[in-house]
Amino acid sequence: MRILKIFNNSILLAQRDDGSEVVVRGSGVGFGRSTGEEVPEELVDKTYVPSGATPVERVVQLLLEIRPQVLSVAELILDEARADLGAKVSEHALLPLADHLSFAIERVESGDVATYPLRWEVGTLYPRETVFARRALRIVEREVGTKLPDEEAVPLALHLVNGQFVDGSMALAAHVTDVLTESLTVIAERWNGELDVDGMDASRFITHLRYLIARCLEGKVVPGLDVRVAEALREANAAEYEVAAEVAGLLEREFDFTVGEDERLYLTVHVARLATRAAKG
């Protein structure tokens, strides 16, 4: 890597051999260096790859503002989240998470209290992330010595959800949350509101929708169903297919992508399970 800009003794902007720009951090990595020189890689502790949601300027700003201790705690939380949730949480989630933790700690120290309107939705739609977020609060208290309020589990859970999407922005995570809630409402209204949102079938439906959204945002396509199987699904579950098409239309409007026929049929299977459960009361 070649040095493009030196911000201080510990933070550099560098260019990789492929031409991409990264921000590197390490004690003394910039000391006595000049632009154009090779980065002393043995001194690099962490490499940050900018994203659309966190461009180079923002990466540098956050690294200069956030205490190293808080950065380390954010790294620990993400490492434990990956192990606990079994999910691929992007490195792009690190700095936004650290930034949030930094502000949350400052609020507690100054006596301020934050409220989060999506508490019910986040707890219902992302139960595993919410449970881990509560554990993350204990990690912060153990490592930093600051006890964050229970309400902070809401944004922490959203940061973990956000880290599982390609976009990497909290705005997307909040938007997905709203759309998931609306999708459940579409199904509930079809079956007169009789829907167990805390049940296993609803949980599977939500998980399926999350991955469907992620796939479509990344332009990925699910394996196609056999033509005869697809036709049988449509015929046997006409009402459920109609509702699945309505949910697919909602996703297309909200995210500006196309939900293919195979995705609609997989949705139909999940809707049918929810419908069966609702019919049994």
C-alpha cells in the first residue's frame, strides 16, 4: 500500500495495489512518513474500507473523534455477534456502531435520556439481535464502566441488522423494519387480524423476507422451481399466492427492485403456513 495522506501519527489514507482507497490505523504508522511512501504494514492495526454510507472523509472523522477504547468495544461486540448470531455482519457496521456507542456513553455521562419509537417493532422482528443487543450493553458496562439504559438495545439491534445488508446504512435498516411490519399487516388483514407475530411461522416468514430483500438488493437470484411444482403451488394456494404477490408488490415499490416469480412462490409457501396457523386460531 502507498501513503496518499497523513492525518496524524496513527491514521493514514492509503491506496492499495488495485487502486482502491483505504484508511489505516496503527500506533506510529504515520510517524516520520511522507506521501508516496509504502505503508509500514507491520504497524497497521486495522484497515477500514470506505462504503457508500461511510465514505473516506467520514471514516477519518470518526477515527479522529471516537476514543480507541470505544472502538475496541465495538470490535468486540461485532466479533461476539458474529459468533452468537451465526450471521455475516459486515465490517462496514463497525464505525457506525462505535459512533453510536460513543454518543450513547456521552448522553449517560451528561444525564440525557434517548427514546426510540421502534422498540416494539425491533423486538418483534429481530428477537435474536435484540437479545444479543442486551448482552452488548453488559459488554459496554464491563469494558468501559458506563451502564447504558435498556432502551439502547433498540438501536444496537438495528446496527446488527444493518450490518447484514449490503447498503450499510441505518436508514435502510429502519426502512426494512417498517416494510416488514407492513408486510405482516397485509397478511393479518387478509385473515381478519388473526396472526401470531411471536410464533415460529411468523419468525420464519420475517427471516425469509429479510434475506429476500438482501438478495434482491444485491441482484442475486434464487434457484428456479420445477415448472410442475410451481404450477401446483399456484393452484393449491391461490389465495396465499395473491397475498404473496401483494407483499412482493410492496417490496418492489419500496425498494425499486423486481421480485421474480420464483421468489413469489417461496413467499407463497410462507404465507400459506401463516394462513394455516391463523385458520386454526
